[in-house]
Amino acid sequence: MTSAKLRRRIPAVNDIHDLRIGNGLRAAREARGMKQEQLASLLGVTDGAVSHWETGRTVPGAPARRLISFVLNVPLDVIDSWFERREAA
């Protein structure tokens, strides 16, 4: 897949920022054509961990968030915004 095609499939940062808890993570992952297992492998976690993050059962720690930001090419502050509401609950 060319980088131009990939860029077209990635939601705009403003759209991703407005998503809540795991919905942003799921949308960013799916926009890149990744399965939970693929993302988990790149992050060095289980696919169950990714599933828990996407459903809001658990929240990734700071090191995992930095990796998510790098792997999915989403700004770290946007990643943090997806999970900050969950942490406050």
C-alpha cells in the first residue's frame, strides 16, 4: 500500500481526538488495516490487553501509550485524551 493511500485511510487528528476511551484506539488501528493481534505483537502485549483497552476495561500505562503513539502515528496527547476520562472514573 502506498503512503498516499494509507494517509487517505487515516482519520483526521481532530476526528480521532473526539473519540472516547477505546473507540479512538480501535478507529486508529482499523484505519491502518491492523487486527488486534497485529497491534499487540508490535507493542509486545497480548491481544487480550488490546481488547481490554478498546473496551475500556483497562487503561494502557505511559510506556504502552508512547508505543501506541509511535506505531499508529497518532500524537501522544491525543492518545492520552482517549484514556484520561477512564482514569478519572
